[in-house]
Amino acid sequence: MTQGELTRSALPSAKIAEELTRRISIGEYGAGETVPSTRQITREFGVAMATATRALAILRQHDLVHVVPGVGTVVGSAPATSTTGPGPAATHTEASDGAEQPLTRDSIVLAAVSIADTEGIAALSMRRVAAAIGTATMSLYRHVRNKEQLLALMVDRVFVDYQPVAGPDWRRSLEALCRLQWRVYQDHPWLAQYMSMTRPQLIPRAMTHTELAISVLGQTGLDLSDRLHAAVMLANYVRGTAVSLEPEAQAEQDTGMTNDEWMEAQSALMGQILATGRFPAFTEVLAGGEVELDLDSVFEFGLDRLLDGLDVLVNRRNSARSQTNRRRRS
């Protein structure tokens, strides 16, 4: 991949990939050395996590970097999978220095998470994972039964870094819990597409989030049914909002525009629509000045309102309980 190839694209992710390519070409990142992680890229370039992951995906697509499980994204082409190699029984993969490394369940899961993070869950397949770590596809099945089990292992691995802790009271505990879940989805946009509310996956590390929610709600005096419904409601709210993260990242890649840039491009059409006089409320909002409206602000606003509502419910239930107890004593 040449810098000229990337320069022809106005995508923010392509521009970042161009800069990283330049650094690789001058030896700033040598063969086998790690390049900046998605979090480092977001901080350095001031972009969203999705943009950072797309930039690394571009480098991977051009064989400039590859993922080393447990290490990160390193400079150097991923080893090619030989069609005449060890075949289905292979249990080793070759590291960037040529040394043979054992193929393990952990290395498979970490490679799969990296693919889903950078390319989306639709790109994930057993064949794609095998290619990323340089082994035969059938070798994976000695460690993972199928893609369904792989996805469950990926979720369990992701949640290692996002284990919740109870706060000083029920409201602050739930607020921190929901923000932690929001961060999980931001860091791994594919996750919201996979998680289900109607047929929840029984993944222990993810279940600790619901366990904490039900537990801290015990401080409110709500009965078990209310506590369970409240815990699921909050989890569903966070996940439902996060479902838009991966499509937005894909839209940014497809259109070459961030959400703000896309909205700006619609301003002329919006002006024409408002000029009809059919939408006075929209006109009033837009005339009132700049209003911050993005997924983060929607998430924060909705979370506060849900917790406000739970506060009302708690007070109502406790008041009704007190009245019942007084009547019984009288």
C-alpha cells in the first residue's frame, strides 16, 4: 500500500492509516513492533473508536500489520496459510520471528475479538480467524467446537476487563454499572449486535452485571419481580442504544463522512423542509442555537430519566408499604 493510494480517500480512517503507513516506512515502527492501539489512536487523532479500528483494519487488509494474540497489532505480514501444510491436525502457529507458537483456545479467542473489533461481527468466521493467526481452519476445531461457542468465549473474554463494583448507594451503583456497559459497547461495537434480551446468553462474566443490579436494588425495598424487571430494563436500554454503534461506524466508512459532517450536508435540505412551515417545533429547536445531540448525549439523558423513574417507583412502593403496615397496626 502506498501513501498515494490512501491519499485518494477522504475517509478519516484512511488518513490515519496513511500516517501510520508513513511511520512504518521510516522505521518508527519496526518489524515485529506494535503499532498504536485503537485507544491510543483515538487519543492521538481525536477520533471515535470506530474510526481507529477501521484505520487498523486498512493496514491489516494491505498486509502491513497483523494481530499477535496477547501482544497487539504488530508490523509485518501475517503468515500465509499453506495449502500443503500440516492440515486439520495442526496445533501450532508461527509468530512474527518465525518461532513456532502453540495454538490455544485463548489465542483463537483473542484473534477473533480483534477481527470483530476492527471489521465487524459480519466479517467473523472460522476461516477468517484461522487466516489471521496463520493456521489451517480445521485446527481451530480442536479448541473450539463451532462459531457459536467461539462467540460465547469472545464475550466472556471481553468482560474480563469490565467487571462491576457496587457504589455507595443503589442509584450510584446502577449509574456506574450502566456507564461501564456503555463503555464495553463503545470499545467493542459488535457486542450489542450479538447480545440478546429475549434469549440471554448464559455467560458468567456478563451475568455478574445483572447479578450486581439485582443485588443493589435490594437496598430499595422493591420486591424480587420489580428488581429483576428494573435490572433487565436498564441492561436493555444500554444495549438498545448501543445497537447503533456498529452501523454508524459502517456508515462513516461507506460515506466518508462523520455523523457531524453528514448532518451538515443535510442542512440545505432541512432548510427547504422547514420553510414549508409544517414543522414549527423543529424550527424552534434549530433557531435556539447549537444543541448537542449524539449517541452519548442520548444515552446520558435516557439513563438519568430511567433512574429518576426508579426513584419514584421506590418511593411509591415504600409509601404504600408503610400505609399497609399502619393499617395493620391500627
